[in-house]
Amino acid sequence: MRKYEVIFIVKPMEEDATNAVIAKFSKLIAENGGTIVKEDRWGKRKLAYEIKDCMDGYYCLFYVNCEPACVKEVDRVMKITDELLKHMIVKSEEPDAAPEEAAAEEPAEEKE
């Protein structure tokens, strides 16, 4: 399994509707054989420029372990989901360290 970061911006909606969209994608990843290592909800933020007539969006980031076929399916579904403003899936380059561990190790190396 490979490690990926999946980030997406949900249109500004009611809290229940936003949670339903996020749950939809976490369920989709699980159904396709992937596991979510960490879910990081950044919350509602103002966008730098208008996207699809919206100036605000709800940001969510998933750290995922899955196969490339799972990523392909998630990308396909994200492209056709109207509730999303933008999305991006990136393959992580750190195969051994979790995101929290990598952040904790960097300051220790700088002090030496």
C-alpha cells in the first residue's frame, strides 16, 4: 500500500451536509480497500479567489494508505461531486514516518 494525502474543499453548507460529504469520501476510501491514518479538518476558511461563485470553503485533509486503484476511484468520484470546490491527491514521499512523527523529528535535527 502507498501513502497519499487527499485534500479537498467543500462548498459552504450546513454543518450536517458538510459532515455527510466528508463521511461519503471516508466511506468510499474504506470500501475500496484503503485506510485513513489521520483526518485533519481545517474548518471554514476564506478563499484567495472566487471558485464556483463561492468565497468560503470547508477544508479537509486525509492521510491515506491505499492502492492506486482506490485513488483512481476517489479522484473520479471527487470530479463529479457538485459539493466540492477543489480537490488534490498527492503521493507522500515519506514511506516510513507518519506526518506527526516527521514534524516532531525536524526541530530535533535543527538543534544538533
